[in-house]
Amino acid sequence: MASMVAGSNAPLTAENPGLGGVLVGMGWQTVPSNGPQSEITSMAIVCGADGRALTPEHLVFFNQLTTAGGSVAFAESPGAPADVEQVDVDFGLVPAEVAKIAFLAYVDPELRGPGTFGAVRSAYIRLARPDGRELLRFDIPPMHGDRIKAMMFGELYRHRDDWKFRALGQGYENGLAGVAQDFGLAL
């Protein structure tokens, strides 16, 4: 298992011949509060070469659990107890026009009102083989998240005929509005 730092890239299929897909696990802890607790929600965005979502149907979140064709889907049940969310990616089913798949989490203002990542600690993203053996992990560095309302954890992307992973940890102060603008979505 390899540990990554922000901005680093790691080959997946080139170094793991026969790897047909990955399980992407995301996790975090929230510091308990006496007041309203921020509700963190994860999502995956399937993008074309321009870095924008192919269509609204290429967004995977709590209200749309899989893409058409099933290439990217929330996992049925978490395999590792620490993961908050898990997404299965089947490389063989990913359409040729897909250049990358971004993995994000955001504060859902509709559940418990406005909030930030201020109470979020120990956020990470990890990639594992379908059998659960971990390939790599990116622990997002501690941050002052009092103004951050969405976070891009990392992205899978095509490099020639192979798949690679980039660790990001990029925060958005403007939350879903910033995500929608960057990915060409109407949220």
C-alpha cells in the first residue's frame, strides 16, 4: 500500500496488470457538537476530456446511486468499517469518452442547515482491489475548514490506455456552487 501526498499521481493499471476496477473508499470523522452538526455527503463526477461532467446522469450521489451502464456506483455495503462511503469503479464498463472520475464530499445544507468542514478531521480517500486489498491511500492534511463547504479528495484519470490516481485535497469555500461551476453542472 502506498501513501500519497497532495498533488501526487500513482499508476494503477500499468503497475497492476489485470486490474479491472477499484473500490474507492472515503472517510472522515466529525467532532461532536452541541449545536447543529454538518452533514457531509459524498459524490463522484464522471468527466470528459474537458474536465466537465459528461451529462447530469454522470453524477453519482445519494439520489443517483449509479451511472447508466453501471461503470461507477456506490458500493452495496462498506467493506472496511472506517470508510464512510465506498464507490465501485469497473474500468471495463467506463465509456471511452470518460477522461476522469472526480471524488468529492460536500456539506449538505438541506439536511441540517449551512455548515463547513470545520469539524471534519482525519479525512482520507483510499483505493483498493475489488477483493479489498488496499493499493494506495491519501490522508488529507489537516486544514482550517471553517470556510470550506466542499472538498475534492482525488480523481481517477486515463493516461493513454491506463488508469492513474491523483491525490488532491482541494477545498471549495463556495461549496456546491463552486463544484457545479468547475464541472459544468446545474445543481
